[in-house]
Amino acid sequence: MQLQIAPFLILLVGLTACQPTDSTPKQSPELEISAAVDTVFDAALAQTLGADDYGMKSYVMAFLKAGPVRSQDSLEAARLQRAHLDNINRIAAEGKLILAGPFLDEGEVRGIYIFNVETVEEAQQLTATDPAIQAGRLVMELHPWYGSAALQEVNARHQKIAKEKI
């Protein structure tokens, strides 16, 4: 009887060893999709996006903070918010704003921007067009930042997945 059980146990142990365990990394669907994407260097795309040899470029990152003037009534605050969003959409349509979004907590830092400009001075000129900044409801802290040149393609992708426009 011992001899008949031994081959079964060896087969069972062998099959079990081949099965993924919780400690075995599993590939997410996103990774499977990205693995299927052609990863050959595209010199033309890199040049179009202004990428350096690492696929990176300079941007300016902005931290939007609560400004010193937040005493507007609810109607004025709503009007300023709408004008702020319209300004975001305008700058993004010009290709000068790569990414924008609010933080979901109620902290002093209200949101971020990533500007597709080379200098902080260029970003300052763009922030000066924001009605919420003009009213003192928001202030921006600007920093030069180095990130993937591919970020420039985020807005085009976003337009394809947003059911409703902001």
C-alpha cells in the first residue's frame, strides 16, 4: 500500500508546487496590456514630445493653496470656481497645462497643476490669468519639475474617457 500512495503523493506535491501561491507575483490586467504594447524606442515620438534620452523633460509643478481672501459669499465663491475651471480648460487646450486636479482632503494645499512650460516665470504668467488667484482665493507655489515627456498625452486620453466635461 505504501508503494501505491507514494507516486500519488509525489504527483500531488509536484502539481501543488506548480500552482501560483499568494507569494507568487500576479500580473495585473494593466501590466498585461502594457506588456503587449510595442516597447521599441520611437525616436519621432520622443522628438515630438521634446523628450531627452531618458524620455523626460522639464515642467513646472504648482501647488494650489488656500489664499488669504476666502470670505466670498457662496454665490461669488461658485462664480470664481467656475471661472477657475474655465481657465484650467483654456490653458489645457493651449497645451500649456498637462495635469490639474484637487486634493480630496480639506488641507491648505487644495490641488496641483503641471505646466508644460520651461520656466517658473512662464508658469507665473499663466497663473496670473486665473480669476480665483486674482481674487486672492487661491495662491500658487511653483517649482521646476522633471518628469516623463509622455505626460503631454494625458489630456488627449482624458478627453476619450470623460463622459462629462468640467
